[in-house]
Amino acid sequence: MPQLTHRLVPGPAGRIHLVEQGTGPLVLLVHGFPESWYSWRHQLPLLAAAGYRAVAVDVRGYGRSSKPEAVAAYRMTELVADNAAVVEALGERSAVVVGHDWGATIAAHSALLRPDVFHAVALLSVPYTPPGGPRPSEVFAGIGGEEEFYVSYFQEPGRAEREIEPDVRGWLAGFYAALSADTMPTADARLPAADPHFVAPGGQLRDRFPAGRLPAWLTEDDLDVYAGEFERTGLTGALNRYRAMDLDWKDLAAHTGAPIDRPSLFLGGTLDASTTWLSDAIDAFPTTLPGLHAAHLLDGCGHWIQQERPEEVGRHLTDWLGAVVSGR
């Protein structure tokens, strides 16, 4: 089995760090918040063994990739351009793109805006919602009543950073645990007053994180990897993706309601708020993802799907990739 290879390639904002393994058709893996290329550590060797050139990137603002200061540098169009630049830098003309969390949204828009480059797309945890509708900041401000939705909490530059950066490792451990199947608040406790997606007046997001136990998928060594990266880089680059959402709303207005016609796959967890809150988006897949091959909800799985269920996710990905690649 080929070993992991770390590379820096040129991108629109400077450099993009990536990790690759294997040879064959290119599969680009895009992580979410607050993660890194390391989130795909299980899938890289699996895809390589299945005959693919698996490449996991550090998204702009993360890890060893460039971290522009301006919020506008984290708009969706810029992140799509980064993905296309990686394909070109690797000497390829096209790729399958797979994303998780924010990476799923980046992957979806890569297929929407650059179908000439991204000929198939797999979305993990976050379903595709076409551009359009009300301004995102207004929508999120209206969620939660007297409490503040986490996306709104992340909007003010510096505010979340002041919570996170004094104890990056502890904050990450709590955030990961809050959205993991085996450590998230129990069903009886998931009342609005206890939901870790919301912040009480005068409080912090971490006030509702579980404490004292890591989820089964996350070892102390794994946590060290994530914490080490964010202790070195800070969280501003990662958080700026949330702060650019209103810019996306303007940038993508011409694509309001647009479906993605590329071959697609969706994988989610039944215990993930992303799939329950956005169930209407999943129901709309016949319209929004007319090229959908399959949608699988993994029973009892939380948000960190490719780390909580690496073998099951790997099986679905390789089955789908076999159909996509052979059918091109």
C-alpha cells in the first residue's frame, strides 16, 4: 500500500496543503468544522486500496493551507476555486468530490459551479440546499427564541475565539463529544435549555458540552492532532466560513434554486441534527439532486460520520464510486 504523501500546491490564496494516497481516478476529500485533512485518515487507505487516488485537503484557513485575513476570502466561490486549483495542480482534468459538514456544502457547490471539473459529488452529514431564500444571517438570528443559535454566535469576529483559544484542546473535545452518538446529550435531556447548538444569554457555547469522556471514535492521540493544529493556527480562519455566508447569498443569487445534475450520494446519521433539522432538504433530493444514486441514513450515528462509522462509510463510498467511475 502506498504511504501517505504530504504536499503543498499553489492555490488562489497562496498554498493548499493536501495528503494523498494511491493511484487511479482522483477523489478529492473536503473536511468540515472544526477538522482537517486528518478527518479522512480512515478513508485515504481504503480508497487507495480500491484503486483511487485519494486526496484530502486542508481547507483554506486550516492546517498548513493559507489563511487570508479578510472574511471575504472565505466565500464559497473562493473555496470552489481552491478545489479546482488542486485538481489542476495534481495534473488531473476532473475529480469526484466528497465532503463532510461544511466540506459537503463546498463539495456541492463545486459540482454546481464547476461541473466541467467535478463530475460526481458525495455529501456527508449536510444535505444539499440550493442557493436562494432569505438572507442567512436573518434566518439564523430568528432561531432559538431568547437563546442564540451557534451560527449566529460565530458571526462576530473575535467572540468565539475568546471562548475557544484559552483552552483549544478542551473546547474541541467538548464540541466533538456534543455531536457524537455515544456522548451527545441523551434524548430526555435534549430540551431547548440543554441543546449544545444554542447559547444562553450571557453564556458560552461550551457551557452545554458533555465533559469527562471522549467519544469512542476519538483517541487522546487523535485529539492531540486536532488540538495541535488549532493551537498553532487559531480558529479565525475556520470561523470565517460562517461569517461569509451573507456574501455567498449575494454571490450565488444567479443560481437560486439550481439543482446539481452530477451523479451524487448522500450519507447521514440518524442522530445528527444536520439530518433532522434539514429533513425537508433530504425529501427534496428528487428535485435538487436528480442524479442521486442513493441516500443512506446510518442508524444511531452522530455528526462525525466518516470517523464514527469508517467501515460503513467506506463501503458506501466504494460501492458508489465503482458505479460512478464505470458509468462515466
